[in-house]
Amino acid sequence: MSRTATGKEPVAVVGIGQTKHVAARRDVSIAGLVREAARRALDDAGLDWADIDAVVIGKAPDFFEGVMMPELYLADALGAVGKPMLRVHTAGSVGGSTALVAANLIAARVHGTVLTLAFEKQSESNAMWGLSLPVPFQQPLLAGAGGFFAPHIRAYMRRSGAPDTVGSVVAYKDRRNALKNPYAHLHEHDITLEKVQASPMLWDPVRYSETCPSSDGACAMVLTGRAGTARAPHPPAWVHGGAMRSEPTLFAGKDFVSPQAGKDCAADVYRQAGITDPRREIDAVEMYVPFSWYEPMWLENLGFAAEGEGWKLTESGATELDGDLPVNPSGGVLSTNPIGASGMIRFAEAALQVRGQAGEHQVDGARRAMGHAYGGGAQFFAMWLVGSEPPPG
């Protein structure tokens, strides 16, 4: 995406802003919510609304809040009046794909500086209803996302021989990491592994404490080219590679445990970034894990572990904040889930790591970090890899 050898402009993240993610932000409208994140990103970049050439916005389906085409009424709140504004939607991966669309506008030199933002106000929606649409729109599961993914988790357990304790280990890790992140939704100060394991079973084998919350929140980033980084008050995060892939929800031979689109997306990012051994060359991963069992599953899908070995990586402590491959040092989707923004938070948190600005959940010496998002029936994927140094080219 950002190799100068191909004639593309190098892309950098120079501003990041998040709201404090909570169950219900009743003090602001959707417009107030997105403006809060955007303003923080601009302040971080040392810029103002007039410095932004275009806005790229993303969110989950409109029926979640019941406001159709909200980007039209949000243009004023985002300083987009009279400027190009683009809406992106790829289900739960939308936060990631929105950032990639914005990055490509910079890489193609269509715009010099772009504000990208994603949001969700789940308190004004009914996501369980929204994810349980009747035939002919989807399978008649009527059980939300957890009901859809639980059989795939059980298939992974059978295939890999993973013990049924692994999901609780992931959830306990991510909730502890969230305590170090002031923007995270869930701050469970009394969390213990025993409490996670004792929480009610929702969709066997997924327990209540192994699932993501329902959050209100927004995340924004300011992206720019090489010239724009000269004015940035803080170190930039350089985009070394980014890609999107998709596949149908259902087709003969689909592997729900390790979708081919996810493998292909990661392989493309690694090729762009010159990564040949992701386990050794990547210092931190912000991975889209709405149900805890997806950490070991995605470790395999993304090439960090061999097939059937992801759970062993988790169980060994390698994915802990002080492990050799920290996964979700921010607390991840398991601790914060404004659906439309969840993917962008992964991308932004990866950028914070290589900028050295992740605060208490900073990974020591992080120079390259990966942001990962997926959505729909594990059918949409978006990923990027960012570094503290410009990409070679």
C-alpha cells in the first residue's frame, strides 16, 4: 500500500482519538459522540478542521440505531461540509476497512490529509435483534452472533484437542489488560480466572465472561503522507501493509474455523510489509476477538501458530502483555465493543503501540504491530501492519 517503489505515497497515522467507551453515553447524541473522538484525533495531530481534505466514516448496519445514512447528518459535526465524505460498510470489520479506504486515498495522492472515523451507539439499538434477522436475510438462528459462532468454536476444539479452559484464560487476560486502558469499557477490578469460569454458559462453550460487551463509542484517526508527518507533534505510525478480503457466508467447503479469506488477507499484508516470520517479526497484535476462543483460532488463521497449535500459544502465556507475542494489550473487543468502531480501535491501538503512546498497556520496544478485524459470518477481513519507521521503498 505504501511502497514508494510502486509510485504510492507513504501513509502515516499522526493523530488518534477515542471516546471513553461505556454501556450508554446518554449525555451526547451520535453527532456529539463522533465529534469528541474526531476532536481528540485532531488535537493529537496538532491540526484543525480546516487541515482535513476529506472524511471517511464507517459503522455497522444502520438498523442498529435506526438512523438511515447517518453520515449525511454527521457531516457538520465532522467538519466535512463542502469536503468529500465517504461511507464504508463491511459488517463488524468496518472499522478496519474504513481506515484502509482512507489510507488508500493518501497512498493514491487523491488527498493529502484524511480524517477517518468509526462509531456505534449500541444503547440506542437492539443488536441481538439486529443480528437475528429472519429468512430470507440470513439463516434462521435467532441467537445473535454468539449462537452463530459457538458451533465453529466447538469444531475448533474437536479439531485441535484444546481443553475447555482456554477460553477463560483469554478472557481473564484481556479483562486484566483493560484495567490498564482508561478508554476501555469494562474495568472489572475484582476479576479472577475462577469468576470467569463460574460465569453462566450462554452458548456452549461460550460463557458470559468470555463474550464482548455492548458499548457506545467512537474512534478516529488522522492519516497523512510524508510531507504531513513533518508537522506532526508526535512520532507517526507508518503503514507498512494493509489489505481486505471477503468470501461468502456459506459455500461448499467453507472452513468456518479458519476462513481462507483471513489467510489470504494476512498473507497479502505480510508480503507488502516484507514479513516472513510473523511470530518473530511482529511485536504486538490487536486482534478482533469478540468471543474469547477466537484468540487461538485467529492465531492459526493469521500464521502465528501452526494448525491446531494456537491454544498452546495462548496457554503458554505468550500472548500475555509481558509475553513474546502480546495479543490485545488494550483489552480488545472482549472489553470494548462499539461494533462499528471495534475494528478501527484495533488499528488505532496497533498504531499507538508503535508510537510508544499506549500508556500503561504499552508493549516495551514495540516497533511493528498488527491491527486485525473481521465481520459478518467470518466473511469480511481487514488488516494492517504499522511500524515506527517508514517502510522501505
